Amino acid sequence: MGELIVNTSGGAPIPLTAYLIVSLIMFFAGIYGFFTRKNLILILISIELILNSVDINFAAFNRYLFPDRMEGLFYALFVIAISACETAVAIAIVINVYRKFGNTEVDNIQQMKN
Amino acid sequence: MTQQIIFSILAIAIALFSVLAVTSKRIIRSAIYLLFVLLATAGLFLMLNYHFLFAVQVTVYAGGIMVLFIMAIFLTHKPGKIMERRTNLKLILSMLLSSGGLVLCGYIILRNVTRTYNYLKVSEMNMQDIGHAMMGTGKYQFLLPFEAISLLLLTCIIGAIMIARKEKNIETNDNKDLDHQ
């Protein structure tokens, strides 16, 4: 805490904190949507917001703290791929739910098997 | 100076559209606001000099996932319908919870990220380096997770097809019984 290292290049036009604040706003918007929405697709949209904010954090930390490495870049890539998988399966489930119940509200889904 | 202007435009767009995406009353508008958020995020990646990540974000997220979302919305909703929401008490509670978390984490970030960084003025990251790091098996190289992701994608394709197809088991069993008879 309070660790202070002198900025070696002086060339960063935008501080790291700005990226963190932007991704923080996106993250908590996603949390809010996750709590308040009733619709399965809108809950999924909130989850996408949360995952996307984490991507920004990975890329910004990698660029600012370890600019000669690529770990954050690859983690962001893998998070994007995994969220694509997750969205595909979740939308298949949503379509199946719609076929069984006629809409996609979470309150209808009270038993896993009918 | 130009970078700061562009960054502030992108940051305002992200904050505005991500709040709109979770509060909008119509579902198709939420999807379109999410698309704007994803494109602005791609812009942030471009500002960080990660061109490959920018391309992946635009093609996979803004291209693929958004088409999935919009097709799913068209399959299951009337796009202009006004959505139901939770009751008022839950709305206020979750607003308090999320804004409290926002304030807490923002305070922690603003107070504790005093560690300054070395932002090297390197130009664009070399595509050959990214390819070698993705396909190599040595230290700091990522062949194993790459292949694991490809297996995961295959599994997800099969799983999505299995879940989303129509179940005709009963009929086919009946047909088989008829055939046997």
C-alpha cells in the first residue's frame, strides 16, 4: 500500500486508474442488471458486461505494469473465447426454456424437469 | 492531448451505455447498447496498442455474440415489448448494493493505486510474437490452453445442438416399435 515508484518514461498520456474506473463502472452496471432483471437474455447481457470489464482490466494491467510480457493479452483472449462458448450454450438453454414455458422469465423456472 | 480526448469520449460512452443497457425497458435496445459498449471497449484496446485483441473483440464479441443475442431475442420475444421488472424494494436494494460496491472499490482504487507504472513507448506489438507465443510450448507460451479452448469450443457446439434441438424421442421410439412389429 502506498508503494511509490517513479514513473520511468513519463509518456503515459492516460493514467492506469482511468482504465480501472471505467471497467469498475461497467462491472457494477453488470451486477445491478444481474440483480434487477427478470429475463434470462437480459441476465446474460449483464454477465457479458461483467466479463468484458474484466477483459479491460487484464489488458490495462498488462500494458502498464509489464509491457514486455503478453500474459494479460492472452488471458483476455481466452476469456473472450470462453464467454463465446458460455453464450452459445446459454442461448440454447434459453430457447429450450422458451419452447417449454412460452416465455423466458426466471420466475417460471421452478423445477428442472417437468 | 488527442489521446485524452478520445479516451474520455470512449469512457463516457462506456459508462453511459452500460448503465443504459441494464436499465432500458425494451430488450432489443439493451442488446444494441451492449453492442455499443463492446465496440467502445474495442476502442480502449486499440488505445492500449493491442491491435490483435481489438480485432478479436470486434469479430468475436461485436460480430458473433451480438448476432447470437439478436437472433435469440427475435426467436423468443416481441422486440418492442416493455419488460417486466423486479418490485420496487428489490430495485432499491440492488441499487444500494451496487452503488455501495462502486464507491468502495473506487475508493480503494483511487487511494491504493499509487504505484506508478512504466508505460514504454513501444510501437505496435509484433504479430509474429503473438503467433509464436500462442503456438509455442515453452515458458510463457500458450499452446496447451489454446488447444484446450479449441476442445471447449467443440464441446460447446455439440452441447448447444444437443440442448436446443427438438426432442422427438417418443415418436422415434414409437416408430421403432412399429417397425419391429
